[in-house]
Amino acid sequence: MLENAKCHIARTLVYQVWQLKLLGYFSDCEMKLVLWADDSRVAQETTGEEVPVELLDCKGSARAEPLLELIGMSDRDRYMFLTDGYWPETTRKALRIWRSQLSSTSVRAIRIGVDANPEFVGPGVFEAEDFFEAVDSWWGNDFALQVV
């Protein structure tokens, strides 16, 4: 996601999530920002003035195993992926299996970049410009949001 300023688009989307939280839209929601590439980790919380600098470090390949081990699986949680949709086949397959075990409203994927994978489509997949449509059904629900 290094090319075409995709990391900056991801940063803007993370700001939108934080701003909605500050405005009370996700008032009963525990949020985690998960950084995902070769490994996965929860980003340290900041004061809200700047996203973790690691978010702008778009290197490596996205592997599903460390991500799924970290975030787990709960129908009560909501998962939002900020991605260009280019994942290795093993990662796509693992995520497809994981996704199939969750409710239809649990996962949203936000496609980032003009060159995002054109094959990465389907229910719950949105363009970055449609961010508010993607989270519209989540308003007022008590859940944990994990932005990946």
C-alpha cells in the first residue's frame, strides 16, 4: 500500500473513525487499531492528534495467521479492513473462511486507492469515498470495532 499515497488515505479513514467516536457515534465501543503486514499488533493509543507512525509504514506482505490470532472471532465485534485488496492467495482463503463464520454485518472492507484490486468486491466491500455508508448500520450498537 506504499504507492499512490494509500497510507495517507488510510490515515484519513482512521481519523474519521476517531472523530465519529469523539462525536459519540461509537460511544459504547471499544476500539483497537490493528497494524497488519508480516505480523500483527495493536497500535499504541495516542492523544488523538496523530495516528501511530507505523500506520504510514506500508511494507511487507499481509499474512492472515498473525492477524486472525490477534483479533479472534466474535459476532459481537465489528472488523473494518483498510486495504488495497491485494493479498496472497493463502491470506485470501484464510480470511474468506474466517469471514464465513461471522454475521453478515460483522466485517467491512474499505478499498483504498485508485488501483485497488478490481476483483476485491462483494457484500461489505466499499470504496474509501463510501466510508460513511460502510459504517451506517453500526450506529448505536454496542460492539468492539477493530480497524485493521
